[in-house]
Amino acid sequence: MNNQTTEQLKRIKAKRSLGLPLTAHEKTLQTLYGQPELTATEVITPADIKEVCVPACETHEGYKSIKIKLRWVCPICGKPRGTIKSVRSYDGSMCLQCDGWANPCGHIDKYDNVRKEAKANGLNPLEGVVL
């Protein structure tokens, strides 16, 4: 197994731990090389989970926001996410004050992907909420 495959398996592990869907290629790698399991040191603890306020949809009209809980690791590489700060989100015409962060690893968390992650991660009771 080469370094690229090892990195891909790490990403698969991170996505699985967040409850995110795998691509067809990732499923194939998982079948060929086995499913990476979480170790005792990678078990999710309450300290690994943070609540953030993000736009509820792409066209938030300046007021549609939602509080969601996320596992505080990058879904791409599994490294910690950045420090939460107050930011402005623009939907093209209106501004919404919400939470934002810059991941030290350089991967960008788009709000659309964050909402999908929140819907899939089992930490948010989102019945009746359209994400």
C-alpha cells in the first residue's frame, strides 16, 4: 500500500466517523483494503463536539440560521477545525451574522457541506428541518 492509498484510507476513516457518505471510489478502496476502525484514542468525546450557528440555507435572506452540533475535526483529513469566530455570510443581497472558522489544515468547510454533515452525524435532532 502506497502513501496515497494510506492518505485516502485516513480520509475514509474521517468521513465514516462523521457519518458522511462515501464515494464509489472510496467504497471500492474500503472493500479492497478493509474498513479502517476507530481506535480507543479516536472515540468521540463531548470535548470533540461544538455547537455553531450557521446559515440555514444558501438564500438565508439575512435571518435564516440554525444551531448545529459538529464533531470538531476536518472531514477531509481528521485534524482539528479552527477557532470559532463571528462572521458575516452574504447570500447575494442580505447579510447574516453567524459562526465561521478557518481550519489550520487549509481545508475549507462550506456551509452547505457543514449542514449535510450535521444532518448525517446523529448529533442534531433535525426532524422537520430542511437542510
